[in-house]
Amino acid sequence: MKIKISRHAKRRLKLYELDESEVIRIIKSNAESTKITGERQVIIKGRLKIVFIKEDDIITLITAYPLKKERKS
């Protein structure tokens, strides 16, 4: 599985001082169970929201940012 990070996502990770390896770990753990391809997928993990697209064996991270309040997932 290959993970690509969009330019927008790189900027958001830097802006919000998010750990890229942590975001990738969350995506990998959740994307393997996802069968839907070609549509935007959203993961909310604690105070972090991650949006990505899965196409075949390539995952493209669109954006990631912290939420104001923690949501129970």
C-alpha cells in the first residue's frame, strides 16, 4: 500500500504541528478495513480529523487537522 501526501496536507501538518508518521499510522490501520474506493474517507480519531482517498493500492492524504473538541469515536 502506497501513501501519497498532497501539498495541501503537507501544509496542514506543518501548520498544526501534527506528526506525519502518526497520521500515516492511523490511515494504515483504518484504510485496510475500508472496501470503498474512489470516494473521500474521513477518520476522526480523538481530536484529529483525517480526510483521504483510496484508489486501488494508493492512498492519497487530502488533509488533516485538529478538532476544537474531542469526539468519541
